[in-house]
Amino acid sequence: MSKDPRIEQLADILVNYSTEVKAGDHVLIRATPLARPLVEAIFRLVVRNGGYPMLQLSYGSFSRIFYEEATDAHLEYLNPIEKYIIEHSDVLIRIDAPENTRELTGVDPKKMQRMSRTNRPLQEYIMSGKVRWVICNYPTPSLAQDADMSVDEYADFLFGACNIDWRQASERMNRIKERFDAADEVRIVGADTDLTFSIKGRPGVVADGHYNMPDGEVFYAPHEKTTNGTIAFELPAIYGGREVQGIRLTFRDGKIVEATAAKGEDLLHKLLDTDEGARFLGEFGIGCNYGITRYTRDILFDEKIGGTIHLAVGAAYPECQGTNQSAIHWDMVKDLRQGGRIYLDGELVQENGRFLFLED
């Protein structure tokens, strides 16, 4: 794959569109050795643009070793070297190319939650807008296996979802944002699902390839105490490599008051008990990338599937004017392509995954 021209095209999108690397930028590139062809192409473009690249390579097994051996002191230690690197980077480009996506299966989720809380200042700094960042996958056997594809099929899938005209896609998503921005109540209806919440006065954010790649969503922060009803998720939700299937959540005045799962219910309850904010919604997202046609067990892709919506329990993004705080942000995807509907203030705006006001 080292000579695949699609790699050069993707590198160009990440460097020149997503993060707009310019002369003088300090660019932190994080990846695994499996992503070498894409990392080399990115590295070359950063230097060509006059930027200063810094490369961090890692293996998933080191994270597992850390959690297996970490003491309380480790889990509460915010590494000052890591903090310095983040605070002195203008751009962060992260390439996910795992050897094993299930590397952390069996790790105590409480340890991961504690480490997440410890590193929250770094995450908040990155999300504050002081760092231009983007995350992208690279085809590996592990990702392909999770997606039930061969590596070649997965590569076709990935490049087909990423290497598109993002400026044109942005225009379409902005039309969706304008319609939702004007609304108060959102109602989601589908299989075993009837859920309402308010987004009144809270601006939507168009995700058009500047942060996640592939991208393709418009997302909001629901008003914290307005969510009522029930939603069932046909697609599994993944957390730390562990899968929770058949999630069904019931909300009352914003809070999850009942939660069940066909598989992984114990993990579901542990995560919802992380802190007070974990039982409230932090995000409502609308999938708009119709180039992503199938579920892959990778939220980077799955939450963007055209014709789906996703809800995240936990932390809200500040750019959405949400106030919910939590150590977790866990996305769950609902497929609306077979009989699902979205209403805005009682008006049907999407049916079977297609926006009625965008149809010509």
C-alpha cells in the first residue's frame, strides 16, 4: 500500500485542509508503526509547508501493560512532559492504526476512568481551540477484522469515506444545521424508541473534515434536563475495546433512570455510575456521510453513517454551549434507515435516513 495514490490524497487532506499546516507550526504526529506509509506522507507535507514535525509512535500493548501495573499514584499523575508537548503544539495529527483493537479487553474500567479524569486538563486544552487537531484511521488487519472485511476491502471503504470533496459536503451539512438551529424540540422515533429533548438556542456544529477523518455530522448539546422517553440501540456501543449490545435507555427530566443491555450490562452500569454527569446527555449527533454505508465497530466511522443519529452520555462539547460535565463521553449509534423518523417541533424532517428538505 506504500505506493497507493490514495494515501497521498488523504495526507494532503489532513495537512492542507483539516489542520491547514503553515510555516512555523509545531506539528505533533501520533501513530503506530503500522501507519508508516501515511505518516511518511504527512511528515513530508508538514516539512514542505514549513512546519516542524514531532513524531510519537506507540504500541497498544504498552497501554495494557500500564493499566495492569499502574498504582494509584500512576493513575493520578498528570505527566508534565506530556503536558508541555501538548501546550507547545499548534497541530495534533493522530493516526489510529492498532495491531489489536481489543487490547484493553479485561482491563478494569475503573482504572481507565481514573486515568481519563487525570488527563482531562490535557483533553480540555486540546478541545479549547488552542490546538488544531484531526484523527484518522489507517487500514490495519485488526480494523478490517472488526469491520468484517479484508484489508483491501477496508482500505477501499476508508478511502471512499475520507477522500471526498469536503467543501461540497460542508455546504450540505450547513443546510441541515440551519434547519435544526431554528428548532426547539427534537423527537426521535424508531424501533422501541420515542425520545424528545430540546436544543433551543444552542448552535449546531458542522463536522466537515477539520477534526475527525472521515467526518460528516452535525452535532448539538441537548438542554440537560429536557430529555424524556426511551431509546433502543440496535448497534453495539464500544468502550475501551469492550462491546455492549442491545442498549436500552429511559430518560426522565434529562437523567437516565433505567438502563439495560443484552450483553455487557455490568459495564454499562459501571460507566453510567462514573459520576453524576454520566447519566445525562452530552451530545446529539446527526450522521451525514452517506459514503459510510456499513457499521464497523469503530465510532470514528459509525457515528457519521448517513441516516443514523448518535447520542453521547457524559461530557458536552463547549462549542455547543452544553454544560454537562463528566469524565466520560460515550457515543451510541441509532440506525434510522429502516422506519426511523426525526421531527422538529412536530414537523417530519427525516424519514428512513433521508432529509425531506434536502430532496430535490
